[in-house]
Amino acid sequence: MIKKLILLLLSGMLISVLAAAYFISEYNEAPLRSDTRYFEVKRGDSFVAICQRWQRQGWIESCLPYQVYGKIFPERVKVKAGVYELQGLGVLEALSKLSTGVQADFMFTIIEGQTFKQVLANLKEAPFIHFDLSETDMAKYIQVDTEELSEERAFHPEGWLYPETYHYHAHSKASALIKRASERMQLQLTLAWQQRLGDLPINSAYEALILASIIEKETGKAEERPVIASVFVNRLNRKMRLQTDPTVIYGLGERFDGDIKRRDLREYTPYNTYRINGLPPTPIAMPSLDAIKAATQPARTDYLYFVSKGDGSHYFSKSLREHNQAVQRYILNKQSG
């Protein structure tokens, strides 16, 4: 009797092995004819329900073989909730992704020089992200050292998000991404402030962040940033106004029509550095690490002015007379021509 049971057991195992070998040889290369990039498995979805969805969508011809596969390999069809990228895969490869939880990788990039409003607008449009933010609750996710702030410089989210590409899975919270970006910025800002030059006319890491944001908006050339920074540092040391157009534009907000006019330079806003002394109250954009390093370790120069040469670079001057000549050469002559 025992021998018969053993024989039956061995026969069953042999049949299972042969069935598995047949299935693998027959269906291992069978393609999943997915016509969409992403496929979502919701919490509580079963393998059978998913297989039936694939069949209804025409991705596979029949569920029966894969139900047999599930009986042979039950651990391989225990699917996990998430969003998966399945295009170009075979059916068994797709099942492997679903059972191991290898979800689709989404990316969101904060670009150097973007404003906080631009980042939020892009985040709202990011695929498969749960947007749980409002501009009024940013202080919950951007934890700023209160010692960096004052009554004149109350908390503002501008400048606190580190420009970088952030990876996330579907249905991640936008607030979690904002928190990661702000923590990254605070880390880099703290390190840069610790390594700053000793005689800067700025008093805190936050003021360095403000200055870095202005440097970021003034030039896209990394090699120019320390020199741009030196101009602003020299002007601050001499109690000269910064007179930088990007701060004026930021202060105008949605009223800016793409062209700075004389009346814009005369209008008082807290950000009009033609009208205010020193730095504006907050950053005006998200500065890059290069801009932060330039703000904390500017070049040593005697420059007090710079003007765009029209090719992305700038001409630097030590005197107003030289600067006016450069303006005539690079701006006025080009406009009259």
C-alpha cells in the first residue's frame, strides 16, 4: 500500500514536472501584446482577474494556459499592486514583474532657474503622482531653520527645492517629493555655507541662497557664475544697489510681458533692486549647486558691472565709464543696427 502511494506521488510529481516543462517550452516566448505603455494592478486584484483583463483587451489569446501555470507555480502569480511598464515583454516576463513588484520608474525634474510656481505647475501634470499640495501649506514639507529667518524674511518656499531629477513610483505623494527636494537643498546649502569665504557681505545661509538665485538667473554659463557673484559681492560691499533685472521681473510677477520697461525699473516692489538696498526678501528661483558655490565662494575681482554680449556670455567692467561703453557696443549698436 505504501509503495503504491509512493508510486502515485512520484507519478504526480513527474506529471507536474513534465507539464511545467511543456508549458515553459510552449509559452515561454509568448508575447504580451500590450497596446498601452503602463498597466495598473490595483490593491486586491487577483492574477485570474488580471489574466481575464488581458484576454478581453486582446493581449493574450486565452487565460487557460496561464491558469495552469498558476497551479504549477502559485508563488509566481501572486501579483503586487502598482503601475508596471509591460510593453515589449513576454507574458511570463510580465508576470515576473507583477509578482516581484518591479514597478515602473517615473521621473520628475526640477530645472535650474525655475520658480516655485513653475515647479508646482509641472508637478500637477506629472504622471501617476498624487498632488496633495497647496501653496499655503509648504511650511509643513519644507522645514527651514528659523534662525535663518527674520521678520523681514519670513518663510517663503521659493529657492528651497534642489534642481535634480527625482524618481518615484505611481501614486507617490507630491508632498513627499517636495520634502526630498527641500532636504537635498538644505544639505547642499549647509555644506556650501560651511565652506564659504570669510569676508562675505552676507550674514546667513539663506542670504547665500537668495544671492545664488540671482546669479542663477543672470547667466547660464557655469564658468561665469563666480565672476557674476563677485560683481554682486563688490556692489554689496560698497553699499551700491544690485540693479539686476531678474529681481525686477520676479517682482512684477504675472504682469511681466517679456520686456522690461523704464516704468518697471522705477516701480517700487520688494524685489526691485533698482529701488531697494541690498538683497530682495527671498530667492527668485531654484539655484543650481554651481550658483550656490559661486555665492559662497565668489571670484576675487574688481568688477562692478556686467552686460550681456548677446551670445550667452557677459562683458565685465570695473568702472561706470567702461560699462557704458560696453552697453553702447553690445546693446545700443545692436538695437540701432
